[in-house]
Amino acid sequence: MLSTLDWSIIIAYNALSLIVGLIMTKRAHSSTEEYFLAGRALPWWIAGTTMVATSFSCDTPLYVTKLVRTAGIYENWQWWCFGIGSLFATFFLSQLWRRAKVLTDVELTILRYGDTPITRGLRTFRALWLALPINVIAMGWVILAMFKIMNEAVGWDKPTAIILFTGLAYFYTLLSGQWGVALTDLVQYVIMQGGAIIFAIYAVDHVGGLAALKTGVMKVTSNPELLSMAPNPGAGSILSADFWTPAFLGFATYSFVTWWANVNSDGGGKVIQKQNACKNEQHALLATLWYSLTNLAFRTWPWVLVALVSLILYPVMDDPEQAYPRLMMELLPSGLKGLLVASLIAAFMSTISTQLNWGASYLVTDFYKPLFAPKRDDRHYIRMSMVATTVVLIAAALAAFYTQSVTDAFKFVIAFGAGTGPVYILRWFWWRINAWSEISAMLASSAITVYLFSASGLHFGARLLVITFGSAIIWLTVTLLTKPAPLEKLAEFYRRTKPYGAWGPVKKYAREHGLLIPKPESAARALRGFAWGMALVFGMTLGLGYALLLNTTLALVWLVVMLIGGVGLWKDKYLRTA
């Protein structure tokens, strides 16, 4: 159980969070741009760290623990693959998003396709789709994880944990807006990363060190690939069914399909919100690069090490997600136990506060304002933002109450938007994408997901492939059978954002009408940046992993890859502010 010292640390942390909220209240409530985007004044290191803190939630160590215990280290490609998408968004899209100067990513609908009844309907539908089912389910599994932690720590039941912690995050978010969220995230990230590292050190030391950890894990598992970074394919040729084992099919799907097919393939709403809050385009790019690096390389391994230790100490558990908080309560001394619980509360707060603010931004900016009150002052919209925050919170609390597994909920959300990613990427690269493309992709992806999760016994990787390519057939057909957006609107969008790709008819229209055509961006430079970024991020991630698993040769190989990526980014002048 928690001691008086532990509770003192936990209470002090929560008091600090509320104080920051109170300090930032006046500034946050001065305008909707301040409330949702911090006045577009965040430097890259604050914006990037708040991106990391938002994705670093109390559910993630539980989720990683289950992946490692039930499959192996390689199953982390379920979320490592998003690092590929994040790096793609860093070099190809982050600067474009900042140039668009939208308050939410959904607002791009009108800028990209024009202001018509169809685009207004799309904007409304997508705002509700993201703010409620996507956002609420994600918040639900985060709240569920906090319950599991506090249930193990102090025996709280689900309603008590939900009411207390959602209430705390609610009042903090209402007060502080995006500035308070961003500044507190800096402190929260240090606390939660530090807590995870300290826990991992204690856990590994408890079983006798890294060498003993490897030996102990292999004694209690029947899975020879549990410590592998990637699963091996089955026997036979690449065209045979035996080759595509469930584990290898999943790995291939995550690595080569999921990163561009998921709903966040263009950066994702929460990351895009932080990009648009940056000082300028270069700060937006550096923020997203910092996020990509920190999100994978620094976060992964403390959780993986604790998961491996838990496998030695608790070889069999009915709920593998519960192994992380149980080990925390049994292993850590007084004081450190309170610090780690505080770090997980910090992780919870950083995620929930951002998702409340983000979800409310959709409901107010893209739903309420254009449909019901287009010409009210900022004070009115801030009041409505508080109402929207309340709606999102209540829905999330209900989702948490009925959710049973963090991992299952995470998989469902990945699948739910798996068919939309290509459209969200291609609208920046192909002039022919229109509003109907987005509508059909969302409807197809949602319908196929619900069907497969209710009636299919397919492996998760196979489900993702069916959703992605089944949706693609539908939205591509719809795109080619419907008219493109008006050329005058596309020309305006092109001049404002300067995107890459196939915009020939739009540029021709601009020339014919005497419109100034901006100098095209260097796609070759962006592609080099993407390659360098991949080398840097995955070189560090895998290099650290192999070092901790005492595989010196592969650790050195991947760390050299990391250095090559860093040098390449520096020579291409990416690692500089403007």
C-alpha cells in the first residue's frame, strides 16, 4: 500500500498541476486561438515535448506489458509503425499544416474543397466522428488504465477512480487551455520518463541484472522469439500460406501498410494542433521530429524491461496488463512508489487534458460555430468550449466504465480509421481527391471495422488489410465517379500551402488566370529528410534495444545508422531554427 510519504508526493504533484492551470487562466481565456493553439507562439521544444507527453499515457506501459508478455518484443511494431508515419508527416506535411493556418485539421475541409453544402456536411461529420467515437474510445482506455493502476495501488473501484481522476483533469483543462497544457506537459514528461527509468532499473536489479534477465525470461517462456525485434516468417516460399504466419503477417502489415493507412497518417489531429500552435513552419517540423525520436527511442525500453521482469516473477496472469502496476506496488520502496504513481497520474493528465481540449476544439470550431453561432465573439465560444469539454468528458467516462481491455480498445481504434489514411495523405499530393473521397473512406472504414470485429475470426493484421484495401476500392471508385473540387478553390489552396505532387491542372488554371504560382517545394529534399529521419529514429530505437539485450554487434550497427541519419539531417539544414 501507499505510505504517507507516497501520498504527500502524489498530492504535491496534483496541487502543482492545478496551480499552473490557475496561473494560465487569464491568458488562455483571452481568445479561442489562445485557448486551443496557445496564440501560435510555441517553440519547437515545448510543442514537441507536449506531443510526446500527450501520447505518453498511463495506459501505454500496461499495453506494452501485454504485448511483450503475450507475443514478444516484436509485437511493439503495432505502435512503432506509427513512427514511420510520424516521420513522413514531419518532412512532407508539418510545414504545409503550419502554412494552412487552420484552428483544427478538420477546418482544412473548407480550405481544400471549398465552402459547399457537401463540404460543410463533411466538416460536421468528421468533427463529430473524431471528437466522439475516435477520441472518446481513446480516452476511455486511458481512464481504464488509471483505474487498473489505482485498483492495484489502493484498491479503488472503477467508479471512484473514474470520477476522481476525470474530475481533476476536467478542472485543470477548463482553466488552463493550450498554454497550461503545454507548460505542464514539460514537467509531466520529465516526471513520467524519469519514473519509468527508475522503475526499470529497480526491476532489472531485482532479478540480477540484464544477463540474468535474458536467461530468466527464456526459462519461463515457450516462445523462442520473445526477445526478437522482428518475427521470422514460416517455412516455404513467400507465396505459400505457411510463410505468412500470424506474427509475420502482423509485422509486415504494421511496417508496410498501417503507418500510411491509419487515421493519423497525416500527423493526427492532436499532433497537428501542436504544429499549428508553433511559431513558424521550421519550428513545426522540428517539434514533430523531436516527438518522433522521443516517442519511440526514449519511451520504449523502460516499459519493455519491466514487462520482461514481470514475466519472470508472474509467469501466468489472467490480466497481463495488471502485471505493471502489481510489480510497481510490490517492488518499489516508499517514496519511489509515490513518485511512480505520480508519474503515471502525470501521464494520465497530459493525455486526457490534451484530448479534452482537442475534442472540444472540434465540437466548437467545426460543429457548433459554423452551424449555430457563426458570428459570436470569442468570449461566447470559450464558454461553449467549456460546455463541449464537459460533453467529451462525460462520454469518455462512460466509455471507460464499459471498456475491459486497454489493448483491445487500442486495436479497435487503429482498425476503425484504417481505411482513411490514404485519402488524408493524398489530398495534399493529388488534386483529384474531393470531399466525397473523404466521406466514402470514413463510412467504408467504419462499416468494415464494425463487421469484422463483430463477425470475423481473422487475425488482427489480416483485418487491417481487409479494412484498408476494402475501403480503398470504395473511395477510389467514388473519387473517379464524382467531380473534383472547383479549380479556383484548389488554386487558392495550392498558393497558400505549396504542396508537393500532382497539381498540373491546378497550376495550369492559375497561369491562365494570371495568378502567382509559388515556387514548388523540393520533394527530393523532403524524401532525403524522411530517409535521414528514419535512420536517426529507428537507429536509436533498435540500437538501444540491442544494447540492453547485450547484443553488442547489432547495437553498434544500429547506432552507426543513427549517426548517419543525424549527420544527414544536419547537412540538409533540417536541424536549425528559423
